[in-house]
Amino acid sequence: MKRVLVIVPFNLDEQGIANREAQMEAVELGPGITFEFRGVTAGPALFDSYHDFAMADIAIFEAGVTAQDDGYDAVCIDTMSDSGHNALRSVLDIPVIGPGKASMHVACILGHTFSVVTQWDPWKALYRKAAQEYGITSKLASVRSINKRPDVSNLLGGKEKEVFPLLRDAGLACVEEDGADVICMGSTTMHQAVPYLQEQLPVPVINPGPLTYKLAELVLGLGISHSRTAYPKPNVPKHDMLHGMLQGAAQTESAPV
């Protein structure tokens, strides 16, 4: 049985983690693989700035750095920012899959251009940063947001009637006005809207979290992982320092004001 760790980029309670685990319902997987969801020790609040992006890199890196020693066979990152992706690949031999990179490249397989439909304006920088890093800015038709502040724990629960039509309208504008052939959902926090959008929009809609689970199954089945020449190991790893930093952060977060 293959075990895959899914790293949630927030320190959530049991219900918050369960809302993330619900993404598993959207993908068919073989019987020989299981997925376990884990939140970070401490991390950013909203991913609303480069301040939060930097914190997320450290938080997710720390949460996954022991995954191989803990007996996992692969790691999936549960945020379109792909935070900690490169750092984890530098220390782990097991596959590490990020939904941002996966979604954008699969979108390029399914069509000539793609757009990102997202929930909140402050997240826009995240997708442009990713497209630039992955060398596919020419394929990015647009990024459209409905500008609704996210709830990273409850996600879209209870807001379906308000939010789903807005996401549909944004997706239609991406297709009809911006020329997108494919829509990428801008966050794994938006996964509850995907079945609705797949019915309402005339182009493929990529659900980023489930895509990473299927890709993890694929690469494990093929017996391949990331390139060590692309992601060299550190000569002087400092995992103890990393854990100490995040444990200190968690204590600061929980300290009374």
C-alpha cells in the first residue's frame, strides 16, 4: 500500500482538515494507495501577500521534510502557490507534487491557453508569479477574481448560492472575452464549486487538489520521481533549526495576548 502525505497550508482543527479531505471524492484512485492530510505547525493566515508566501514556503517545507522518514511514498501540496515545493524536492527522494505547476501544465495539454478563476483579488499575484516561474506566461489568457474574502477552514460551505454563479460568470468571461480554452481553479479552497462549474462552463475546468492525487498515483505507478540534477540536495541540511523555528512560531501563536 502506497501512502501519500497531503500538506494543508494552515494549522486547522479536525473539521477544517475534513473539509480539505473532501477533495478525495472528486477523483477515482486505485485500491493500492492512501492519502493522509496534515496541517502545518504554524503558518500564514490568508496568502494575501508576498509576506504570506514566504511564511508558507517555510511552513510547508517544515511539515513535509520528514515525510520520507515517516514512511510516506509521495507528498502533495494543498495550495496553488506550490509553497515549499522546490525545497521539499531538494531534500526528499519521493515525489513531491504541487497543484499550481500541475494544473497549469495540464491546462496546456488540454488547450492552447488557460485562465485562472479565483476567489480573492490578493491571490492574483500568486498565479502570475507561478506562470512566470514555470515559463508559461504566454499561455495564461487571464486571471479573474470574484473578490470574496476566503474562509480557509469552512471553504465555500454555506455560500454556494452567492459564490457559485459569480464564479460561473467569471469563467464565462475568461472563455468569451479572454480566449481561454481551459479554466484552472485558483485554490484548493474552491473545490466545492468545481462540479457546478464543470456543468456550466463550455471548457474543461481543472480541480487542482484531485489532480495532484492522480499524478502522485501515476508517478508512483511508473516508479519515477523528480530529477536530482534539477533539485540538488543541500550539503549542510538544517532540519533541526527548521523544526525549532516552527515550534517557536507555534508557541508564539498560542500564547495569550
